[in-house]
Amino acid sequence: MGSKVNILKVNLNVSDLDRNYYQEHKFTIAHQPPETEIYIIAHILAFTLNAHERLVYTKGTDTKHEPAIWQKDLTDAIELWIEIGEADEKRARKACSRAKHVIIYTYKKGSSAIWWEKNSSRFNLFKNLSVISLPAQALEDLTSMIDRTMEWQCTIQDRHVWIANKDRTVEFDPIVWKEQE
């Protein structure tokens, strides 16, 4: 018998002062058994940090042809391609050839820095690629805020992020390893 999938309902209010973006987003996440809580938080943060009315979750891990999250323009061209985890060079190259901007969010404590050190010289060649590491402590703190129904408030100012629910607040600065040129 298979493991049970947890369905998480997220109501996310984003106030991004850096981009002058203020919007509420409601979505559902299927937390599959092999996925860790840290992975789920990384997904929510990647969405939060790039919130837009056309930003959507894709099939992601179910297909090699789509990222975890993307944003398309009205002509169906890919404006933003978001990968979660330590993407390989082949996947990053493919993403950069298909999208206007690609962001890789790393989240694994310890291994992400090693991955970046190993791949940075090749990844720095991609002009439309950004690589951002989500701080391990913030990810761990946010796992305590996971619930079947989540009401989160997010404020972003000067790249500093505050995320709060009714019980607690977590704040952090994403670590930018590479920015789009």
C-alpha cells in the first residue's frame, strides 16, 4: 500500500516593496511522500519571491520538459523558468535557451554550496540565469509553519524577507550567488 499524499492549501498575501507588487495568491500543493518538508518550503518560497498573476506551478517533477514553476506571457512564451534544487548544466542550458529568465533556487544544507562551487564557472556563462540559495535555518524555521491550511503574510523589502502566520514570524535574506546580466 502506498504512502498517503498530504494536500496543503496555501493562502499567501505578498507585499513585495522591491517590485511594487501586492497580491493574494491561493493554491494547493500535493505533498508527495518522498518530498521533504524543506523541499515543500523551498517551493513556496520560490513562488513567493517571484509572485506574479501569471506565475504557476507546473507538473515539475513529473516531466523533463517543464520547470517546477513558470511564468508565460500572453503569447505563451516563457518569461520565467524556476528550478528548485541543484540543477545540472544540461538542464540549465535547456532552460536558458527556452526562457527569458531562469532562476535556480538551492535549498540543501551543506550540499548546495559544494554544488555551486563545482558548477559556478559553467553557470556564470549563462547571461539569463540567476542562482539563489535559500538559507537552511529559515527553511527549518518555516517547516514549523506547515499546516494543512496555511495563511501566510509575506513582506519583501530591500531583498529582506519576512514571512508570518498567526503564531510566528521568520525573516531571512536569500543568498544570491549569481544574478541575471
